[in-house]
Amino acid sequence: MKRVIKICAAVLLSLTMLGWAVSASEISDSDFQVDQSELNFLYEFCSEAFVDDNYYSQEFLSAYQQALDNTKDVLENYSQQQGEEAYWNLYKAFNQACVYTDVTGDLNGDGICDISDCTQLQKCIAGLEPMTPMLALKLGLSGDNPLGVDKVTKLQGFMAGTDTLENSEAFETLKDNVDTRDISLNSIFYESYLSKDEVQPNGIKIYLSPSNQDANIYAIGNTNEMIQCNIIAEAVEEYLLEHGFNVKRAPMNQDMYVTIDESNYWGADLHVPIHTNAFDGSLTGGTLIMIYNFADTENVKAARNILDSLAPITPGSDYPLKQRKDLHELSDIEAMSVYVECEHHDTVEGANFIINNTDKIAEAIAKGICNYYGIEW
């Protein structure tokens, strides 16, 4: 049976038995200031981590959902005071979900301590499974008191019913202080929280250049090319950062020549102008990708990866890869450049697709870049 604790453990896998020890004194309330990004992270984390199953009481399920709903409302109209209150209320609910059992040695969360827990413990000892911080807390272990033969023997005796074992002081303290804001006592969650989204940089520089053409009005939506392309570029940046790229994005409405100079000075490896297309208001034309010179085989390969990723999702008939010598963001860029036109915005069908699929478009562009560089998606 799935439990919150199992998902929490999955989030904490990187902190194994040999490396999980947290210096609780290093973290305190004054070291961690709640802001909107932290609140949003916790909201997404708890939304994904919590499993709605029959183990929990309806009262708790309702309280947890209320904390999530309240956090969502605060995020939509954020204020610092409400944000902090929402953060700690949701954090409290999350902790309550994590420490739902009083049974020491119950590693799989079924409310009893039996041979299946003993098997999991043995796997942890053998290094076949990670000993997560939450499991260690439940077993009475700490960074200063590692898992030794004597403790293993006592734990196995307890599991076999031949010995007794009280809940550890650390576990009791965590439970007793679930209503407080003492981060030091809950440092395990915060260590995982602070490190969850860390990725190893791959050293590749991507410069994103969203269109600054605000006069190109969409067929519907009271919007324009500049606005929508900046939304797309921002999402592309997030996806690329998640995959270890170093990303620079031109600010909205920045002059094209400033962008070109900035990209060249920065030393980008790949320059990606992001635009939407137009023709005569009747053609929904799909994806168009352009590069400077077909003789540059690597540039062709990068462009093909983005085209093959983006083209299948755009509604119009897609174009073959094109060579253009007259576009400054192809001819004047020192980096390899792939110019992306993400569908036609001067038809109702095209504009509607772009407006309602900016994240999907961004994901396809980012995935194409990852595919070219051999970065696993």
C-alpha cells in the first residue's frame, strides 16, 4: 500500500546511510526566510508527495487539502504575511503525514513491524537500498550513532518479537514539535528541500532571444508576438535550467542588436531566436526552423532536433528546414544559431494553439536542444 512516507523517501534518496547526517545546528528560522518561490515549491512538493488513500482519516485528508487550497489561493494573490502563514500551515500538515505511525521499525508503513521490514533493513545494511533519513529516524539512528552490529541485532530481535525497542528520542522530538517552526528539529526535510532541484551543470551556454515584435497582433486573444514569445522563452529557460544548461534570456522588448552583442560577448554555444509566424491570415503554417548555412553539419543537426521535436505538436503543415542569409540573428551570431518560428499567429487556429500551448511549445524546444546535446530528458 502506498503511503506519503514512501514518496517522501523517494525524494530523499540522495541522502543515504553514509551521507545523510545533517548538522541541525546549521539551520534555523533566521536562516530560512519564506518568500513566494519557497511557498510555491512547497505547494508543488506537497501536491506531488501526498497520496490520497484510505489509510488517513477523512478529517486529516480534509485538513491537508484545505492547507493545499489555501496555499494555492495565497500564491494567486501573494502577500508576505499570508505567504508565511500558509507555508507553515502546509509544512505542519506535511510533517503530520510523514510521522503517521508510532511503530518503531515499521519501515514500509503498514502499521506493524514484521519480517518484510526486517528484509528491507537487511537490504539497507547490504547497500541494496538506501537508508533514508526518515527511515533512520524511525529506527532511532542518527549521524552520531550509525548503524552498528549491536543495533542491527537489537532491531532484528525487536522485529522477531524477542526484544523491545522504544521510539527514539529524535523521532519523538520530531513528532512533538510538528506544531512549531523549529527548522533545526526538522532539518531533514529542509536539507532535501534545499537540494531537491540541484542539477549538475553541463557547461553548455544557451542564449534565448524571444521576439520583440509587439506590433504583430494575434488573430485572437488581444495579445501579440512579443508577449507570447517571452512566455515561451521563460518556460524554455526553466526546462533548460532543470537539465543543467547555463541560460541567458534577452529581456522583453530588448533591441535585436543589443541581443546579438550580448549573446556574442557572453560566448553562447547555441543562440535560439523564438518567434511566431504570419502570412496572409488564412494559412496556418506549422513549424519553421531556419539556420544560416546548410554546410554547417552541426548546425543542421541541432536544427533538425528542434524541428523534429516541435513540428509534431503544431497544427499547421510544417516547413522543411530552411537556410537564410538575410537574418541578423543568424548571420551576425558567433554561436551556432537556430531560428524558431512556432506556428502562424495570424489565423484563429494558429493563435489559439500558441496561446493555449506555450508550455508545450517550450517543452518541445527544450527537449530538442537536450536531444542534440545528448542530455537525457
